[in-house]
Amino acid sequence: MSDRLHLIIPANHAGLRLDQSLAELLPDYSRNRIQQWIDAGAVRLGGAAASRKQKVWGGEAVDLQPAAHPAEAPHQAEAIALDIVHEDDSVIVINKPPGLVVHPGAGNWQGTLLNALLYHAPELAEVPRAGIVHRLDKDTSGLLVVAKTLAAQTALVRSLQARDVKRVYWAVAMGRFERPEGTVDAPIGRHPTQRTRMAVVDNGKPARTDWRVLAQYRQAAWVECRLHSGRTHQIRVHLAHIGHPLLGDTVYAGRRQVAVAFHRQALHAYRLGFSHPLTGEHVEWEAAMPDDFRVLVEALEHDA
């Protein structure tokens, strides 16, 4: 928390809303941030609780206790269960469940994998991003590796940049594939008009995904995908780009549906391999198909 502020509303602010007046008096803070403080009860006008639309007339005393934005506050350790596949002095390999956000961000400042890691291994507070070197989307399940030391993190980041980390996924994609396997080699960047989405764009970063059909069903296919790069939403974007968006993907599948519904994008990181940062030996793990994914595949098999 910052130091408490004591202000007097100047006479020339008469008739302004409280949030407008404070925005002028406190130019280092955004009006949106000031409104959040008012709404949270951190601002008192003349000793009483205030509202952002309240008019000021000059001469009023304002007491303000600025609160740090969640993005500026230290991340807190939280007792969240983790499915740890492997742990040693250098790395932790985790099987992430669907629904768990990896890193705190807008709308998800608590309850993330990072918060859970700080509780499980408090020493990770000394490692940037609590050792997280790559991410999975909130609704994607499966394997990811966390570095327990700065040296291990540096080694893993370099392996990722050199494309030496093996990441293989299972996906259920809509439609019937004309070929049993293929590669999508297309650059990915921010969507030109919908900024919360990614897209295949000419000025994007290089991205390559190999895919192979494991089973073709009536309206969808179980597909294995291997990443040769790690762009945001890469598999989701690449498969949608070739006309086969993931089942359950509300962002990239649009209104397209099949007879069997799924409550999340059907994507599971089932195999992860890399050179161990301490020994240099190749290590590899697999994560079993999660229950919801298995039920989905079984339903597709029975969908005549």
C-alpha cells in the first residue's frame, strides 16, 4: 500500500465530479485507477464515503489510501493442488488440468499455476515468473515444465528458442481431413482488427505445426499435433486456418458445431521432452488423456 494522501479540492474545481477532480489533482494515476479506488471505499470526502459521480464545490477535504494495482503487487502463494509428474532440484513437470490459468493477468490475479507454485516451492519467488518458461491456455490440459533455478530457466528458454523442446498434443478438430497428415507452415501474429485473437498474417512470426490424423470420425477427427514453434494459440490458429478448428473452441470455431459438444477447446499436451538443464540427458514424459477428453473420443466413436 502507498502512503495515505490528504488533499483539499480547489475552488476552481467547483461543479466537477469527484473522479474528474482527483484525476486532475493526481496526474500520475489514470482516471480508471482513481475510479477503482473510489468504488473500493479507499476515498473519503469530508470524512464520509464518496462516489465517483459525486459533485465537489471546492474546499472539501479528501483522504485517499492508494492501493497497488494487482499487476504491481507481489504474487501471493496459494494452496492449490498440483499434479506433479516429476520433480528434482532443477525442474518440475506438471500435468495442468483444464481451467487453470498459468500466469496472473487481467481478470485472473489469483488462483493461477504461478500462485500454486509459490506455495509448493517458496524458493521460486527468487526466479522470474516463478520459473514458468512456457504456457498452456487456460482450457488446454497437459504437460508443462517449470524451472526451479535461474540457471535451469535460462537453459530451458534457450532450448525453446532453439526449438529443441519436444511438445506433442492431442486435439479433436472439426470436419473430415482429406489427407492422413500434413504441415501448416504459416506466420502467426495479432489479428488485424480483433486484438484479443491471433491469426495467420503476412507480418507474423514464423510458425510451423505438423499434424497427423489418429482417427477420423463422422464430423471430427482425433489429431496429433507437434509444435516446431511456440506462438500464442498456435495449434488452434493453424488448424482453423486449414478449415479444421478445434471442437469446443469458442474463439476460432465461430458458430460451427458438431453433434457431440465439448465444454472447452479439445486440446491436450500429452508428450513433453527436453534436454535436462543439469545433466544434459534427454528426458521425456507423457500425460494420460484426461477424463473429459476420453469421454469425448468415446462419444465420437459411437456417433454414427
